[in-house]
Amino acid sequence: MQELTITRPDDWHLHLRDGAALKAVLPHTVRQFARAIIMPNLKPPVRTVADAAAYRDRILTAVPAGQSFEPLMTLYLTDNTSAEEIVAAKASPFVTAVKYYPAGATTNSDFGVTDMSNCDRVFDVMQQVDLPLLLHGEVTDPAVDVFDREKAFIEKHLIPLKQRFPNLRVVLEHITTTEAVEFVLATPQIAATITPQHLLFSRNILFKGGIRPHFYCLPILKRERHRQALLQAATSGNPKFFLGTDSAPHPRDSKESDCGCAGCYSALHAMALYAEAFESADALDKLEAFASFYGPDFYQLPRNTEQITLTKTTWRVPDEVPFVEAGLVPLWAGQELTWQLA
Ligand code: DOR
Ligand code: ZN
């Protein structure tokens, strides 16, 4: 196959940041995607409908002239989020979901939830008004091995949550394990996003020839058998699994540091990376539904009508793209990819 034309995709999990960083990265997303679910982990986080409205305006202002893009906003759940805010979020035309970060789990999660049961009143209202809950599914207990934190979250928090709120629509974000795949398959009203890095790499890449900070994200890459399970899920044609890049830009010097930040930057070339992964499984015919159909179906939004074309062209991922003061290193910098957005 030399050319692949598909319905324009959406990114169901994206970090755009704010200010100069937002202006630097947004054009990369807009080239490929019509819409994206915008993560609320700014400093301070996007906690209210008013915060989301203001952030949405800043995003729309940063969209390159002549192009269109629809940011689907999320609220950052805290111990203090009120039921009234959830009702207001549901009533607003642009808040699409609520994001749960366990406090301390990842970048800018200090305002996150300290104990899931603090939010039961809010989950109850979300279930009633049918507003989806997006989960960063990792426990933060330092006694739990970093590679086991997703599995432990499913056992300790997600299974009980779905027992308490069986009709709450949940997205388990950026899944990384066979246990997550199995749980999503077995449980009603839950879907999952999958990133390009978790489809393409196992944890071995983190230490290939030395320590490689640009492959470090959270949840961290896992063993090869988990990668295989994710690739199988993504290419299976099951609508419970859809595209979410989790593209998370950090300046080069914040990654190449004695305490480097978590996050892979994939917005530059996300569709090329996914095409590479799907082709490796001989499943390019499954890419369109994963990237463009199952997400809007889950979120009860219309599918896009425009198209994009990927061509079979070898190109090299740049070492760096312009960002704030320090540059931004894209995922798999220096690697030759064989698909390119036309
Ligand atoms: O690797 C990650 N980076 N995981 C997250 O959950 C947050 C993200 C970020 O905001 O940088
Ligand atoms: Zn994320």
C-alpha cells in the first residue's frame, strides 16, 4: 500500500500547555486532528467551567489562521470539586469530561484527588448526568513497584469504583498492561485510549545503549508482552480502544536532567507513528476506525467528514523542534519513519 486515505482523526488525550508552549505545539495537532480532548493539568489546573472557557479561548486564539480545530475541554477533579460544578460542566457546550489524577501520580498532579472515595458524591452526579470520567489509572503508594502501579490501581480502585457506579462512563487513559486490556474488555461502560509509544516500545527502549529520557512517560513503558497485548487490542477492531496520544511536551532541559519530567512529545508525527505500529501488525485497515470512529462514538459526538492522506514516504524524525527557550525533542527523534502525512 502506497497511500492511505482515512477520515480525519481526533486525539482523545492531549496536553497542550499554555502561553508560548501552546502556540508552539498546537499547529502540529491541528495539521492532523479535527478535535482533541484537552488535559487540564495546567499550573494551576483547570478546575471550573469558567477556567475551561478561558483556556478554550486561549487555545482557539492559537489555532493557525485559516485552520479549524475544536478543543474538547476537561475539568480537573480535586477533593473539593462540587456537584454543582459537574452539573454546570454537563450544561456547558464545551466541557466533555472530567479528569481524575491521583495526587502526586504525575506532572502537575499536586491538586489531584487524595482518596477516591472523597469524590463519590461527584461520581454519583456524573453517572446521573452522564459525564465521562477520564482516569490516570496508577496508584501512588511508594511501596508499589512503578511497573505495577496500573495493575494495582485496577484492583484497588477501579474494580470497586465500577461496582459502586456501574453506569458511570469511564475512559482508562493511556493503558499499558494486559491487565488493563482484560479489564476493559470484561467491563461495561469503559473504554481505553492507547498512545503511540505504548504500541511501539517496551521498557527495554528506556535503557537501550544508555538512559533515554525522551521515552520516559507515565504510566511507564512495560514489558514486551504488554506491548503485544496493546497492539492486539488497538488493531482488533474493538470499539473500546481508541486513539489518545498523551502527547506531553516538556523542554529538552527538563527531560535531560537529574530528575527528568515524564512525557513523550508525539503531536508532531502522531499519525505517522500509529501507522508504523498498525503496519507492523499488518493491520493498516484497522487504523481508520481506531483513529477516527471509535472515539466520537464513545463520546457520542459526530464522526468527522473530512479526510487525511498518509503516503508511504521515508522521512527522518527531526532531532528537535522549536519550543520555549530550550527545544522540544519529538518521540523517536532521528528515526526513519515510512509513513508521512501528505
Ligand atoms: O508522561 C506523562 N506526562 N504522563 C502524565 O500523566 C502527564 C504528562 C504531562 O503532563 O507531562
Ligand atoms: Zn496525559
